[in-house]
Amino acid sequence: MSSGWNTIDSDAGLFTRLIEKLGVKNIQFEDLYSIDSESIAQLSPVYGVIFLFKYSKIDRQIAKNGNAPITGEYDLSYQENDIFFGNQTIQNACGTQAVINILLNQEIDLGEELSNFKSFVGGFDGEMIGETISNSDLIRSVHNSFSTPNLIVDEDPNPPPEDSDDKNDGLFHFIGYIHKNGFIYELDGLKNYPIKHDECKDMDDFITKIPQVLMKRIAKYGNELRFSCLVITNDKLNQAKDLGDEEMKYQELNKRKIWDKEIELRQHDYTNLFVNMIKGISSKLDDQQWEALLDKARERTKAKFK
Amino acid sequence: MSTIKFNAGKVQYDEDTKRCTPLPHKGTITIKPSADEESFFDFIWTPKSSSGLEKDELLIIPGDISFKQVVSCKTGRVFALTFLSSGAKYLYWLQDVGDDEQLNKLTEKDQQIVKKIQDIITLDDDEDMEQESELPSETETVKQEQQFTLPILDLDDAFPFEVLQQFIDELSEEEFAKFIEDNSNDLPETIKSNPTKQGFNDLMRSGFFQQSKANLSNHLKRNNGSGFLLAQLFKLNYQGEGIGNFLQALRKSNHEKK
């Protein structure tokens, strides 16, 4: 079963549209299919990388026992070092929070709303910034306009077993990597502070070094393979227009069509529709055909457990 | 569901001589919901530590199991756990205090245990059989094995993409238009404004549709009362927990409308 992954196929499009709606100019997210410098360099300029992974038992244990970084080390003087960092205070908005953490560290056109927000929280610590993000009507309403409604809300009083997140239904967590002040920084809203990694002098250096940082992290999870990476880059459609590159322009326009279609699909819950389809199918079948359909289903179920 | 626990010893079965030999060692049988697979159960026979025997650890899939008294045994209360799909058999004898004179007679406590086990291994929609199997009789052996039905554990097994697609395909243009209209609250704008079967197939192929499907399956599988809530949500006549019962409820609601 891969139900957990399906919804995030379109994250590049989703995040791009989301930050456009927040007013950020000339920024685009791109899926990274292979974690190597060459692939990342093709997308440059690279403002940062989002690493998306299954929040697992290891993370949970570390969080319980002092919450030290898995790799790298905390930068306790991040405020003096001019690193913008907000702790994650709302679980469902972790993607949005990771994106904001990356963007507000960049010299880019944030648009009016986010620029105001940035100056408002100037001097706040991570926790205060996290709180302010969760209280922001603008960010919340933009975030929610992209979310999926849920017909069935889970109110199961039984807590899931300890290792449930190692199976299918666990949480995904988003963290950001940027370069600033001569270092690669990891911005993880569930950690106490920003985490400092290798020295890094510029964007090219970041592109060279970030794959190792990511691979080191991935190695900590053993056999877990559910990772994905997004690169934050410039608006490629604008770039194509500026270059007069018709081929690239066509591709980027096409990409946006797919994004918008996915975003539209995402905004509905299809349980009702599915149930109505079952009813429709049932009404077309006589009892014998209906039983045959169920028998086939039983056989399929049985085959899975053989 | 709570855990079922009772004292029982193992009975060794010799394939060649077809002889059953009860082993004297004390032991316990524990049946509890499986930690790995919802709606399955772990069946564990644990010998007392000094016996030197090994544990039996079995996974029970409701519908694939029978648990019946071996009526030919008159000197004790022996039960056979049979896996219908593989034919594997495990024999145990009940060790709690029994009747002094009629050694194979089940005590009230035994009967309660058997009833509880039957409740677990029987699929909810086979209620008639449940009562029958409470008091085993000699002729029942053959009959019972035929009556068990296997569970459906994923709605996708009953309604994979192909089945849904065929349904849409076979709708006339008129029926399709009506279907879209009836479901307009749950459809994206682009499909509503330009309804095509092709577009609808794309929707069904999307991860979002599949997630709704998987989500419903997972909730129904829990057997924790969510089936009741879902039946209410979809205004169905509740038939019991689980996917099989939910489908039966849907089927019935259709018939009533006719």
C-alpha cells in the first residue's frame, strides 16, 4: 500500500502555488529525483533543499531523549548569526513551516505580506516565531486552501502502537537545508535550534556538499526508503520567457497545467463518490453476479496472505 | 475484543498410525488480536516452562479456521484447530476441571470459551452457523467446513480500478450525465463543467481517489465500531463491522430503493 505517498506526488506544484499565493515572487519548487550535485546544479539557482521523510521510531526516540541533532550540531547563537528559524507548533502545517523557514532566510522578493511578517518577528526566538506563524490568518487560510478535506475523521480513542509510524500510516516530516553565514544549515521545526553542518562558502559549494549531508542523514534510517527531496529555485517559466526559449516555455506551461489539475483533485474527498459507485455497480448486478464479485475479492484477499 | 485465555495441553497426532496422544504437560492457550494485522488474531499455546516443549504460535484469519470438539474422543475434552485453506490441524485438550463421570462432557466454562472462540473465527455475516457450531454434533464436521467464507480485507480487492472503469464505461451517455449530476458535490470543477469518461477515469487513477478508497477500507477493517458510524454516515442499515458487512449493507439499501 502506498496511500501515504500518493498525496505528495504533487508537492513541487503545490508549494509553488502556495508561496505564489502568499505573495512570494519568482520562486519555484522542483522535484529532485536523484540526490547528486549534477542533478541539483541543473536546477540552479538553488536557494535551498527540502528533505521529506517518514518520521520514524528513531526520530521519536531522539526527541524523547534530549532532542539532539541526528547529524550536525546545534547553533545556539543562531539569532546573532541572522538565521531565521521557527519551531513547528502545528503538526499539519509542517510543509508550510519548512518552506517559510527556508524562504525567510533568503535575499528574495518575499512580497508585501511575508516581508511584513518577517519584520514583525525580527528578534523573536524560534518558539515565538512558530507561535506567530500558527496564529497568522494569512498563512493559515492560504495553507488550508490547498488541503484535502477529510470525510472520515479519526477519533479512535486507542493510541496507535508504538511503531505504527514505521508502517504505512505514519507521519511525514519536512525539513529545510540552506547555506548562510559560511555554513550549511538544517532547519527542522521539531528541533530546538537550527543545526549547523559543513562549512559552505557559496551556492556552488552548497550544491557540491548538500548530497553528502543528505546521504549521511539517510544512512541513519537503515532500510527506510521513503524519502523525497525538493529543490527551491527560481521561476522557470519567467526564466524561459526571459531567455526566449520556446521549448522550455512550453514545458513549464505544461507542468503548471498538471500542477493545477492535481491541486484541484486534492481539494475533494472521494469517499462519498466511491460509495455511490459501489451502489451503482450493485444495482447493475443480480444476486449471483454480486456474489461472484465478492468471491473474487475473497480470493484476492486470500492470495495476499499466502 | 479482549484476550481469551484458558488451560490446555497439546495432543500429538501421528500421521502414520493416525493415533492421537495427549501430552501430560500443562499449558495455556491465549488468543488475542494480532499486533501485525488488524482483524487477525494470534493463537498461542504456551507450555509450562519445565515441560521442554515448544510454543505454538499461529495466526488466525477469521473465516479460515474451525475450532471443534473431537467427538470421537470419549476420555477427555479434545479440540481440533483446523486451517481450512491449508488443512493443517492442531489438537489440544482442555485442562480445567471437568465432569468426573462423563469425561468428554463440556463444562459451562468450556462452552463459554468455545462460544468466544467461535465468535472470533466466524465472520459476522454467518450468524446462523455460529449458533449451530456452539454444540458440535457428529455429523457436523463436513458441513461446517463448507459454510465458512473468507474475509475481504481491502475494498480494492472487490472494486479495483478495472471494475470501476467498466461500470463507468457501460453507462449510457444519459446515465453518465446523471451520475455526474448526482455526485456534483464531490467532483472537481473541471470534471463537472466538462464531464467525459476519460476525465473521470483520470480522477479514479489519481492518488487522491485511491487514498479515499484506502482510507475507507482501513476504517472498516478496524472492527472497533467505526463500521457502525460509517453505516450511519452513508444512511445504511448496519449489518455488522468489517468490509463484508458494509458491502452487504450497501447491497441491501439498493434493494430497498427498488
